[in-house]
Amino acid sequence: MKLARFTHNGVTSIGKIESDQIINLAPLLGDRGASMRALLTDFAALKPQIESAKSPALPLSEVRLEAPINDPQKFLAIGMNYKAHADEAAAAGVATPKSQLWFNKQVSCITGPFDSVVAPKVSEQLDYEAELAFVIGKRCRHVSRADARSVIAGYLVCDDVTARDWQFRSPTYTLGKSFDTHGPIGPWITTDDEVADPLALELTLTVNGEERQRTSTGDMIYDIYDQIEYLSTVMTLEPGDLITTGTPSGVGIALGKFLQPGDVVRVEISQLGHIENRIIAES
């Protein structure tokens, strides 16, 4: 199942993607409105009704796809989680972490799969990072690696847009990762039951059609199950929490190619779809 947030005639709702249509789920969701977090909290009970819903249907071409989840309580991201990327960072003088390296992206950075990304006036080093993201579906703590997949609601595409000059002003990375619009995600949440193996997906990123990044999600140093076990040792994970899983080699800072207004960044993951965002100057 592919769950999306969309706007049609000025009203934002949650829908289910089927081929070239979107089924509006508003009649099923009641006062949950357009909150994907609220839907995921009650997903087990709602799933049979969502699966059987066939109307009202709209052509996908007539709606605007929004960020699939815009109200997570947490937006967590892991750094240097592909060996080739860790190696290119080390070559630039960034030490390879000895354990999982986590930071926050503030939830206010979230934007839609085809929305513009703003290049801040205060940054000269705007960068891209193609990433697989996943969303937590169950409230959980102390989850074992063996049980980790059972708490995943689904998967989506993310570009962990980064202002590098701000990232390295603080050892937490948070400021450089959290400018408004620097968290494009989408195009929808593909539920876990539709993905046979999330560690066998192909991830690519292009800038203006030029390929910059390509990898398999199986090349992570710490895979998604390691990540859930590690994070849930520290904190309770809640339905809707958004977690990104690291980027491969080929980032702009390593290539000396930072993003500029007018650039178009496309991130695609097999089975999950793609997002595409134009860089615009801050007004």
C-alpha cells in the first residue's frame, strides 16, 4: 500500500495510491484529518478498511503531493553510514565514527516531494544527500534486532539537504541540517508489507540529470535493524517518527560541487518512487 498526503482544491487529505489514481481516505479518518501520524497510530485497526477503499478516487495528475508525514515527533538521521561515504569524509578530515552517529533534523525542515528547496543567504555550501527513510509504526522501546522490522510502518525517499558550512559550526550537526525546506521527503509511504527486502533497494541521485550518487541499501555499515535496536535503547520510538539511514559517496562537498539556485535534484529508490526538488534563492 502507498499512503500519501495530497492537496486538491485547497483541501489537504490522506489518500491511497492505486496506479494513476489516489483514493481519498478522508471519509474513513474522521477527526484524524490529514495527520499521517494519527493514521499510523491507529493503522492496525484501520488497515482492512483502507485496503478495501475504492472511492472517492481522483486522478493523481490532478492533485499536489505533500510531504507524506508533516507532523512527526522526531526526525532522526544517521551520519557516515556507508563505508565509501565515510572514506570520502575521512579524506576531507572528518573522523570516521566508532559507533552510530546520530543527529536531529528539526521537523520544521520537512517539505514536499516536489517542492522547492531554498538556498539560504547565509550559506555558500548547500549540499545533497540521497537517503532511504523509514517511519515507525508502533510505540516501542528496547527493540531487539530480531524484532526491529515489526515496528516499521513503511519506507520513503529523502534528501538530507545540508548547509555544510553551518553543519561544521557545531558538533551536533543539527543547525546545518535543519534549515526550512531542507527535508524533502516522499513521494508517499510504501508500507512495509510491499517491500520484500529494504536492504536490497537501489538508490540514485542526479543533479540536472548528472548522476552523483548510486548505491544499494545493502551497503550500509549499520542497517535499519541495527539502527532501531540502538535508538530504542535510548528513547521510546513513536508512530510517525521519521528516521533516515545515511547517504552514499558522491556528496557535493567531496566533489567540490555545491548546489546553486536553478539546480534540480532528483532522488529515486527502486520500489519507492522518486522526489525532485528545484533549488531556489532565498528571497
